[in-house]
Amino acid sequence: MTDTPKKEPPPARPATTVLLLRPSSPGDAASPLEVFMVVRHHAIDAFSGALVFPGGKLEEADGDPGLKARCAGAEKISASELKFRVAGVREAFEECGILLARKRGQRNLIAAADLKGIEDRWRTKLVKDEASIVDLVEAEDLEIATDLMTPFAHWITPTFAPKRFDTWFYLAEAPEDQLALHDGSESVESVWIDPQQAIAEAAAGKRTLVHATTKNLELLAEGVTVTGALSQASERKIVTVQPWVEQRDGKRYLHIPEGAGYRNLVREMPPQPVPQAGR
């Protein structure tokens, strides 16, 4: 009798997630922060119906070498990380219409009045893969504000999952005069929400949160304000989190490693469904 070959886990696809932040009281930096979140369309196979942060898989153009000259602060960012930041800017624009970019040579981010035309010309094309981020920045003569993307976390989907992602999470303060709205295709609802409120609504059964989202909401809440969250993230060492499962006393527990800044490192998992005869 030969042993059945062990099935290799699916590869983890590179992805970026963006936590767009704003003060709950406009113009008051001391007010509690809010984070922008979207509800995934039920037809989407990854996290369908869940409340998540905007984000998605990297595209080849995100790592185009020619983009380096159009990325603010690129000289301080490795090439391997720069593409994740570019992807985050692109995904935020595609999913919610926030564009973290400047007209080349200017200090301020694009104002809402200028953004409207850019959005009309490019957002749908990017969503439909009819154009790339390279096309956008060259045609509009933009500089991508990769300097405003603060690394927050790095998660890799567990090996037992059917779809896996190698995801970098970034914080960015949303421009005050740009309006964030869900795209109506991948996401069907959007909300600016206090992190603790999102967790509470999930606990009450009003929302669906995946484990990584919950843990990052908990971590984000510790910053209290936009400034506090950005400061804590910039000072914290990013430790890669790849959850794993252990079984004890007939129960399954999901673990995450120490040192990444999270509390409550172990969570009991729900029982696995028992297969029924004939199904």
C-alpha cells in the first residue's frame, strides 16, 4: 500500500489592502478615527458578503519599472514593496474613487474638482482592465502618493484555505474633499465606521467579518485617532501573520504568532459540518 501524496497548498497570490482613514468630525484631528469599508458582492468568490477594506490582487503593471519615477518617496522604498503600494493606490481608486496622487510638481493631492474628470476618463477602464495604472499616470501627468501609504500589517492566508493571498495592509488618510463610494460591482455597500463599532456589529450578527479583518480592526482601534494610528503603525515592526490550526480536546483552534502587535492570539473555530449520506 502506497501513501497518498500530500497535496500542496495553492500558492498565495500577492495582494494589497488599504485602510483609508478620516477623523469622525471633519477638520478635528483629535476626534476618533473612522475607516472606510465595503461589503463584497455575493457573486465574488473571495469574502463574498463580508465587510472588508478595499483591496485586491496585484497586476503586472503595478510593478512596471517606469512607474518608479512617478512614485513619491520611491527612493526610500524597495522595488518589491513599491508595487504593493502602487496596487493599493490603484485599488482604492477602482473600488471607491479615492485617488492618492498629485499633479506632477505639486505638493497637494488632487482636488475633487480635478478628480471628477480623471474618474470619468479612467475608473471604468481600470476596473475592466482596458487600461493600466501606467496609462493613467502618464496620460494625466500624475505622481502616485506612495509616500502617504504607511505599512500596517502583512498577512498570508492559511495553507488549508482553497484561495490564498499574500497581503500587505496599508494605512492612508483620505483626502478631505474626495468622496469615497463603493463601485457597485465588486462591492455593493460602503460605510465610514468606527473600528469598534464594526466589531460590535459583527458580534451582534449585523455584519460579517473574516478573521484577518477583525484582528486588524482591533489593532486599528488602539490608535484612537488618525494621527495616533499612523504614528503607531510607523513605529511598529511588521511581523508576517500566517494563521494555523491546532486541535485540542476535540476542538479546533486558530492561532496567530506573537510579536505582530495583536491581542487574543487564539480563537476557537466552529465545528466542521458532518457529511450527510448521499451528499
